[in-house]
Amino acid sequence: MTDDLTLATAHVRGRLAVAVIGGDIDIATAPALRTHGLELIARGHPHVILDLTHVTFCDSSGLNALIGIMRCAIAASGSLTPAAVPGRLARMLNLTGISTAIPSFPSTTAAMDARLADVT
């Protein structure tokens, strides 16, 4: 476990925001991820895409943060969309059944195309 996590808002367009996440998502860093996602929603961007290309590790705390962001997004009439999910994390999402509640896309571009069609 480490506190090595990077969070950046890469793109904002109306009710949609793309956040780029990198590093480890664990008990030490999951609260920062959740806070970042909830702040985007609070700023009027309830459709949140998480570019997970550079995530190197995710434990159950990270999964809980994703579920928390998803719940807040849905409450704000939005959505959470993971994009470019690394293999290990994709496997965890599938094994836990979370992938059915939070469907992902192979790339941020594909996620943006899908969500922009939903939002507009």
C-alpha cells in the first residue's frame, strides 16, 4: 500500500467531466479518489468518466470509492463510467459483479462518445 495516487481533471464539457487517475487506489488513497469524484459532481458534472489507464493497483477500498462515486452520480441524474480499465482491475470488477452496475469502455474516447450521446 502506498499513498502514490494522481488525480487530474482532464476535460470538462457541460454535465460531463473526465478525470485521469494514476497509481495505487488503496485504503490510504481511496478517500482522495472519492473526494475528487464527488467534487466533480458537486460542480455540476454528474457524468464522470474515470480514465484508469495508469492505475497500477486497486483494492476493496478503491472498489468502495467507485461505488460511492457511482451512487452520488446517479443521485444527481448522472453516471460513472470507467475507461481503459487495466486487466487486473477489470477482472476484479467482473468477479465482484460491479461491472454490471458500472459498465466500462475500452478507451476514454469511446466513453466520451457514449456519454456525450446520452447527455446531449
